Amino acid sequence: MADRRNTLQKEIIHRTLCDMSCHPTAAMVYDAVHRQHPTISRSTVYRVLGQMAEEGQILRLGLAGSDDRYDGNIHRHGHVRCRLCGAVADIPPVAMGEPEDTAGFLLEDCAVEYCGLCPDCQKQCRETMLTPPEGVCK
Ligand SMILES: [Zn+2]
Ligand SMILES: [Zn+2]
């Protein structure tokens, strides 16, 4: 019955990820799964997330400057990341023309990631009258 158990765990992990719109790291998914289903181990969550990403059921985002994050939304879309707190949100897909110079690469896909300040950080900066630390998105 190991298969059945695996399928069930996979469903739970998938559903948990899809309910989280914050593009969580594996650790965050584990925390959420663990709260509801304490018997599912950390290694299972990490393994299943990796598996589902390989199989294309979820997205693994290797965003600059952070751990891998996972996304239950596999429709084509772009991302915007807050450079202060690291929050990631979905944005509609951005149409990008093909660059004139592809450096000899055969282009297959284009992942768009914007970076800036999220609404919370903007609000906090306004309230504390602090100018957001200058900086380049990293
Ligand atoms: Zn922020
Ligand atoms: Zn997304």
C-alpha cells in the first residue's frame, strides 16, 4: 500500500502548495503541511516537491537571492519580487520580443522576474518616514 500512501501525501503537499500564494520555499511548505499532517516528514515534503517540479506539476523558481521557491500556478506568468522582504507575487505574463542578439543560444523560454518594493514595504517606509534603502535588486 506504499503507493497509495505516496499518492495521498503527494496530493496533500500539492494542495497545500496551491493554497499558498506566496511562492513558498520547501521549508515553508513543510511547516504548513506539518501543521495539518504531523506524520508527513520533512524529507518527504522536500522529495515530493522535487518530484512534482520534475514532472511539471508545479514550478520551481530559482529566483535570484533566495532559496528555491515553489509555485502551484503552472500557467505562464511573470513574477515580481520585493527586494526588501523577498515577497514574490504573480503578475500577468509579459510579452517579450525576441532579442536581436541571442549570443548563439537557441531560445526556448523566457522567465520574467521584476523586482521592486511590495505594498507592505512601501507602507512601512511611508509610516516610518524612512526612505527605502537604496539599492539594486539582487
Ligand atoms: Zn517587501
Ligand atoms: Zn507564480
